[in-house]
Amino acid sequence: QVQLMESGGGLVQAGGSLRLSCAASGSILAINSMGWYRQAPGNERDLVAVIGVDGEDRYADSVKGRFTISRDNRKKMVYLQMNSLKSEDTAVYYCTMWATGVYGDSQTWGQGTQVTVSS
């Protein structure tokens, strides 16, 4: 079984920065893509950024140029550096991972971390 644990959320003023981290653990044979989604109250969970095994990344238009996703394969971690934060970035941020474990391929979600941007 694969588990993900996010950290780094909190309260920040508009224009500030936060760095989210996500650590994977469990019976992992290979990690494929890793990513971040977010969900604001009353909204669906939307893609923020995703990064492939080769480091190729993709971003939601709303965060391009402000957010950067990165990964450390050896540590089984993925990060999201968030700069120039806006009030509309306020949401619960979820880490996700597509991996191969002893029971096959699966997508796993973390429990989420709250990011609140005050204007």
C-alpha cells in the first residue's frame, strides 16, 4: 500500500510564497507521474501541476509563471514552489502519484494541506 503525506501549507499574505512537500512511502516499485491538485470550497478538484518521470512538467494556466513543480526520485518526494500567491490560490492542495506497487499500478492521494492567501 502506498501513502502520501503533504506538508508546508499555511496562511500567507498575497504576494508571498509557500513551498509544499509530499513524501511517498509504502510498497513502491516505481513512481511514474506526480502532481498537485487543489480544491476550493464549492469547487471541483482541479489540476495545478504534474511532472513526469523524465521531469517534463505541465501547469494550469492560472499558475504558469508563478508555481514550479519538482521531484526527488531518490527521496520519493514531490514539491510545489508557489510564488506571487493570490487570494484565488486559497484551497486545499492535494498531492497525487501514479505508481507501480506490488499489487499493480494505482493512483494515490494525500490527505491535503490547506493554503490560505489573505489579501
